[in-house]
Amino acid sequence: MDLLMEYKKCADLLVELLDLDAQTKEKMIQCFQVMGIKNFFLSLELVDLSPETAEKLKSIKSIIEMLDEERGQA
């Protein structure tokens, strides 16, 4: 699967999970293409998103970080 398809798949999952709109989905896909998914989450404050959306994504970032830490300890 090519990278763009992976980005779209990730954005689709986030849209469904967080109940985001189509415009936010497109912004995320564009950001993923420019900076990658990991850097997108590391640089959320630089992305032009509504405060509510940014908070939702920060929560997802925290969950990912917790899972990474647990995986590192296993």
C-alpha cells in the first residue's frame, strides 16, 4: 500500500474515532504528507485546527505515548 493510502486510512480512523469533519480530515492528510504522522502528533500546536480538535488529538497522542512506553518495558 502506498504512503498516501496509509495517510488516508489513518485520517479515516481518526475522523471516525473523534467525530471530526471532512475539512479536518483533509488538513490532516495534507499535514501527514508534509511532515509524516509522527511529526504531525509531535507538532500539533503548529497545525491550524480548532481548539476542540487539537485537544482530542492530544488525547490520542497521550495514549500512543503510553502504549509506546509499555511496549518498551515489556
